[in-house]
Amino acid sequence: MPTILRAKCIVAGDSGVGKSSVCQVFHSDSAHFPKSYTMTTGVELLVKPVNIPDSRDQVELYLYDSAGKEIFSENVTKFWEQPSLVMVVYDVTEETSFSSCVKWLERVRAMKPDTNIPGVVLANKIDLDQRRVVSPKEGKDLAMQHGLEYFECSAKEMQNVDTPFFYMAHEFHKLYQEQLQVFQSLT
Ligand SMILES: Nc1nc2c(ncn2[C@@H]2O[C@H](COP(=O)(O)OP(=O)(O)OP(=O)(O)O)[C@@H](O)[C@H]2O)c(=O)[nH]1
Ligand SMILES: [Mg+2]
């Protein structure tokens, strides 16, 4: 029987790193990169189904594209209860956006203490290679330290944007199957 699973994914990171751009490119199947910057002031919800290969199951990703500006933080965290997945985004040309990732991860994890929330560290704006200041190794190390997977992309060039979302959908599906097996072994 096909199953539809719903996963709440918090997309967090400093203002301007490209969270909304990444989400909108993925949501529109690479049809839409927002040309002008519109600051997110709360949480914008985007829903996108992902089919899981070799199964008839589907994971619906509920993307909580969250404001990065600190002034909106209260407006944001009130929507973050019970997260299933986390995507923390930084801009490879902005060192401070990289060092902020730990803060964003801690904030998301505080919503579900004692639980390991799967997810990704996403390095965006790799098209700006000349201005890059955060190396892939630094990104990978951060992801590993926090039990997350590392990806890099360019929302502007629509390069590698889908991969981190597909990864999260698959991880969520894997967890569901593991839980199902435990449940079936008990009944
Ligand atoms: N060069 C380049 N610019 C990008 C890329 N992704 C986003 N941008 C630009 O970066 C700026 C900020 O993008 P947003 O997606 O609005 O950033 P955000 O993280 O949602 O910002 P807040 O809503 O303020 O938290 C915009 O001017 C985008 O056009 C990218 O991959 N490469
Ligand atoms: Mg935004």
C-alpha cells in the first residue's frame, strides 16, 4: 500500500544566505529563482512531495523557510515545534554565516531535546567561487560533528539544489521503515 509521510523540515541560517532562494528553486522544479531579494520576516511554508524510489511511498516535505534576521527570531521559533528534519544553510562567501550555523542548529535542536534530528548542512552560492572563503572541508567537518550530511549548491545557477532535499526525504523514509520494523516485531 502506498504511504504518504509528512516531514517538517526547518530551514534556518543567517539572513541573506539564500534559504528562500534554495527552497523556491526546489519547490518550482528549477523554474523559479527569485531575482530580487525579499527578506523573510517570519516563516514561509512550502510543501513539496518527493517520491521514494523502489517503493510506492511518498514523503511530503513541509519546508519551514525561516527568517534569518535576529529581530524576527521570536516570530520564527514559535512555528518550529516538533521538527522532523533540519537544513542549516550558509553562504560560502560569508564567514560569519558559517560560524552562525552552530547557533541555528542549537536553536532547532532545543525544540526536540534528547532526539537526534537528521538533516543537512548546505553551503550555498558556490557560483561565487572567486569570493569563496569557507572551504568544503570546513563545511564537511561541521556536518560530521553534528551528525548531518554536507551538500553544496548554487540556487542562482540551479546547481545541485534538489540533492539535499531528496537526501532528507530518503532519510526520513528510512527512519519510518525502521520504526515500522520495530513495531511489527512487537505485534
Ligand atoms: N550569487 C548567488 N546569489 C544568491 C544565491 N542564492 C541566493 N542568492 C542571493 O542572495 C540574496 C538573499 O537570498 P534569499 O534567498 O532571500 O536569502 P534568505 O536566506 O532567505 O534571507 P532572509 O529571508 O533574510 O533570512 C538574494 O539577493 C539572492 O538573489 C546563489 O546561489 N548565488
Ligand atoms: Mg528568506
